[in-house]
Amino acid sequence: MSDRNSTAGAAPLVVDVFRDRCNLQYDSLKSWKLNSRLILGAVMSLGALLAVADVPSGEESVGDLLTLGLLLVAFVVIAGVFANRWESGPDSGTLVQFVTDGLSARDVEIELATKLASQNQDNEKVLERVKVTVALELAVATGGVLWLLTPLL
């Protein structure tokens, strides 16, 4: 049995593994984007409660809350911009090219595996940027909540 025949079944398996990895990455991206929006919502809700609780300086608290909210919105937007660079599999032109070029099924599988591997690496970079952005958003949100709490202490 030659090496070529012994690895003939590997290409579909590799494509499946990369596709599963891409799906897990995408689920992680959705989770981080949701976390980003939840941080914004939680801080704004808490800030509104603090502004109501601190009636004498409520106007100042509302101004501070608005500033913090706008800053956090900027982080949500930045995370969204990074997420827009996400690649979700070969585009339709590439798939049509596989058919029109007359490639064998094995060659298509190899091309797909190569494309998915490349996209997996690119998406990992996107995911890292989103994670860093959300981590910075959380740090700013934590500092902002502490800042809003100082008049009550």
C-alpha cells in the first residue's frame, strides 16, 4: 500500500476537524460579543440605580453615567468592528472554482482543508482582538462603577 493510498481518507477527516474548530471559534466570538453588550447594560442599569439613590447629586451622577456609557459604547463598537473581519468558510466564488477547475474530490478536500486552516488562524487573531477589547471594556466598567460609587461612600 503506497503512502498516497494510506492517507486518502485523511482529507475529509481534516476538513471535518477544521469545520468543527471554526464552529467552536464562532460560538466563542458570539459569547464575547454578548459579554460586551451585557457589561454595557449592567453598568448602565447599575449607574441609573445609583443616580436615583443619590438624589442630591443625581444630576452630576447622570452626567458621569452618560460619559461612562458613551465610553463603553465605544468598546462595544470596536469589538463589533473587529468581529466583522470574521471569515466563515470559503466564499461561493472559491467553491464554484473548485467545480469549474475540474478538480478531483480529493483535491477539493485538500483545498478546503488548506483554506479552513488559514481561516482558522485568521479567525483566532480576530477572536483575540475581541477578547482584549472586552477585557479593556470590563476594566473601564469596573473603574467607572467604583467612580460612580464614591459619592455614596
